[in-house]
Amino acid sequence: MQHLMVNRLEKKKQCFNIIEISKGFHVKCSNGKLRELPLNLTTYLRSTEHQNLIVDLSSNLLSQLPCSLFDNRHLRTLILTNNQFHSIPTCFSRSSIENLILKENTLEFNQTNILSSSKLLHLDLSFNQIISLPRTFFSHIRKLQYLILDGNQQLFEQTDQQWLRSLTTRNQLTLVLCQENFHFNICLFENLLRIEKLFAIELNQQMHCDCSLVYLPYEKFRFHTCQINAYEGICSLKTSKFEQGNSIKNLKTNKYQQICSNEYEKCHHRVETILSTKITTLKTTTVTSVTTVTSVTTVTTISSINRNDNLTLGIAIFFVFMLFIVLVICLYVFLSKYVLRRQSQLKFQPKNKQADRSSGMLFFYDSNNSLFSS
């Protein structure tokens, strides 16, 4: 049934073709000037049982994708080259995509527009003219192994890039920069490459040789991804500050270190200045915070005093009221007992009594009519 569906879609020649390859199935829907995914493609992706899908949507006019696309558990590679994407959908985080190609788009990243995935291994952001990346860029893509950033030279021109410094050893990332004559910023890459956070940098064999290459650790450089059978970098004819055609291995000598010592010291001075400024800012912020906390504490104390006075007055009024209630109850009980006692005395007074008024003595008769005096 599945094969019949595939054949029917191919016969209609709508949007896409399905090609079986050694690693899975290649679904191609490129060069169609599409602004949204066609219904037949979304229907196929929703129902297919084909494993290891490669979906190629390159050279269209797409700027967003339906979240249903990322619900396919068999989608492993998504190619979105040469489209109009400004951001990546948040629902991408639930996908099983391992390879994401976003080459030649207009991507912008910030703290709210981030990339999140627990499966992503390979990410191509080349030729997007990216100027900056959020400092938490790698926080949610910890399994990422390859990041391609060709054609984003401005991204590496600043000396302090927090997105690189936020790398952890868990990433084991290889940075791929295959453009010719890529220019290194010595202040940016020195500390990054000396520590073990960045696994390697894949470069083009034709290098822009300057003082940065004199101090950067050569063992971190790789060349065979960008060019087959290339195992060392060569100083380009047009851009070399040093001897043209020279291997960058030969730059690791005292001769070039002396030539570049001033630039190296300037870089460190600039880095120290930045750190000093940050420390001063931190101290100022701390003092301001302490002052603010003190002011808040004072206001809180005054408010607490006022609240305590009000509370004390309320308690006093409550106790006076309770005392009045107790006094009323006691008075009521006393009067009640007195009234009951009087009623009891009147109730049990003898009926048969006579008084001898002449003698001034009172005589009473008991129940047997026996006379007794009192």
C-alpha cells in the first residue's frame, strides 16, 4: 500500500520525488518557489513508514514550517538551503533531526530565539551574515559535533564572543570554516583553543597568515573536511603577512613570535582592560545593590514598626473587649445564683405556722401538729 502511494505521487509529478539511497530515502521538493509546504508532501510525511528520511526543501521561498513536520520520527536530515528563514520554530526541539542545513538564509538569533534539540549532530549556518549569537547558544544542543559557519566573517571580528566561551567539554565541537583566507582574531581564539572546549577547527588550505597563526595551537587545525587530501595550511599569495606559500607549521618559530610580540601584548592588554572594566562594573553594581538593599531594609523596618504598633493596639483592644465580656458573664452568673436561692427559700417555707403575738414568741407546728417554739 505504501509503495502504491509513492508511485501515485510520482506519477502526478507534484512537488517532490522520492529516491531510495543506501542510507534511506531522499525526498526532494526543491526549486519550486514554494511559500508553504504542499498538501501532498505533508500527507506523505505524516503517513510514511520509510526510515532515515532526507527531506530537501532548498531553493524555495519558505519562511516557516508546520510543527507537524517535526513529529515524523524517521526524519533525520532537513535541507533548507536558499530560503527566507529568519528564525527556527520552537517546535523543532521535539524533532529527531540529526542534520540541519540552513545555508543561505537570513537567520537572526537572540536570547528568545534559540535552537534547542537533543538529537542534532550537524548544523550548517553558513552564509547567513550572522553578526552575533546568544551566549547560551550551545546550552540546548549539547550533542552537536559539527558547526559550519562559512560566510559569517563579522561573527568572528569581535574580541569577546560569549557564545564561544560558553562551550563545555561535553560538546566536543568541531568548527568548520571552509572559506578561503579566513581571518582569525588572535584575541578571540587564543584562550578558546588552548583549553579543551573546542575539539578542532576545519579550515581551507589557503590561509590568511597573520600573527594569530603564530600563537594558536596548530594541533587543533584540520583541513581534510574542506579539501580532500589536504593536511596542512599554506599562506595565501594575496593575504600573507609573511612569506607566501609558507606552511603555517613554520610560523611556530622565535622569529615570527618576535615580529608579533607587540600585537600579542596589545591583545592581552585589551583583554585585561575588558576584564578590569567588567570587574569595576561588577563592583559598582554590587555597591548599588547593597545601597538599594539597605534602603529597602530601612523602609521595611519602618513599615514593620508601624505594623507592630498597629498590631499591639489591636491586641489591647481585643483583650479589653474580652475582659468586659467576662465581667458581664460573671455578673450574670452571680445574679442568677442569688435569684435562684431566693426562689428556693420561698418554695420550701412551711405552710402550717401560727404565731403567739401576745407573748412575742413564734410557735410552729410540725407535720404531726406538735407544737414547738423558736
